[in-house]
Amino acid sequence: MTARTVLVTGFEPFGGARRNPSWDVAQALAGDGADDQVPGREPGVLDTRVVARRLPVTFGGVRPALAAAIVEVEPAVVLSLGLAAGRGRVEVERVAVNLAHARIPDNDGAAPREEAVRPGGPDGFLTRLPVARILADARGRGLAVADSLTAGAYVCNATMYHLLDLTAGSGVVAGFVHVPATGTDSLADHDPLAASVPLVPLDDVVAAVRAVLASTLTALAGPERATLDATAGVATC
């Protein structure tokens, strides 16, 4: 069987933090390689190559970096990861909106307000991940995974928007997943709410995101694939 290729992206640190757990998780998944011990994989999805790429936390740089990675890797699945400090579990984002509205400057110092992610683009894009399958599988394994209706309006949302825009009509299964903070080094030193942010062990986050990927690969290999193609599309207001 020909190995499928999965592109997993994470981010560089931002906001004065020393690390970004999204990149830690991406590297851990890439370390799985084609290992058939990844929990949740079923026959037909064992031969999988996982490639990790780190993205900049910049509104202007994330689209070209993401586009270059997709061209280089030629993935069947793209799973982009980002940090959502304050959330206590892994959350699969359902929709990206065409809005850039920064609470803090990005790593280039840009802080767009009330701007479009892509001027003239659709109001939003719906994820192409099999959310229902992911949530059912996670519940069955007792993993802390949920869905979310907002990816925010910072670089994570912009990345999800660009990802779904770049892969629209290509057959690539793509989506965005937010991960929680895993340590104080992933929080900005000046954040007044840092003391109240829930911290989740990195191993638990990796296990949950690995399960998200396993469910996606299983759906991709079976009859659910047609459903993924049918539900892909733009969101209009």
C-alpha cells in the first residue's frame, strides 16, 4: 500500500513565551512516522508518513509558509495546530472566519484591527475534518477532545482560513486544532491571567491530537471519505 502523507503544522513561540506546545505536539506526531502503534489506527491507514513544519506567528507570513509546505509535502491530510491558552482540552475548530483582529501584535509587530484575512474572500470556511467521528472516538477512549465554533481572530484563525482556502477543491482533508498550554513557559510573562490558565501534561495533549489524526485517517480510508468531500465548503453570512 502506498503511504499517505500527513502534514502537521505548529507555531513558533509568540507574545514573549519561550515555547509553543503546538510545535511540541507536531514534532511528537512526526516522530511517530509510519509506526503502526499509533492508537486508533485501523487496517488501511497504517502506512502513514507524518511531516511537521513550523509556521510563523505573523499575519503576513503564515500563508506563504503554509503554501510552500503544502507544495513540498503533497499531503493527503493537513492538520494545523495552535495554542489556545485558557482552554483545558484539545478542541477541533469547525469554522474559520475572514476576520483579522489582533489582541496583541504578531511576531512582526503587526496588529490588524477589523481587517479581512483575505480581502474579497469568502466570509468563512468550514473544516474538512470528520468532527463527529473524532468526537465519538475520543469519548470512547475517555480523551479530553471537544469541538469549537471559534478559532478567534488572531493568527490561528488566519492560518485555518488560509489552509482551507489553499486546499479548496483539492481533495486534501484539512482542518485546525487548538491545544491547551502545557507549561508556564508557553505563557507570556506579562499575561495577568497566567496564574489561572489550566496546564495540561504534554503527553496527554499528544495522545489526544494523535487520536484526532487517527480518526481522520480512518475516515479517509473508508466510506466516510465521501461525506468529508460533501461537507467541505465555504460559510456565508
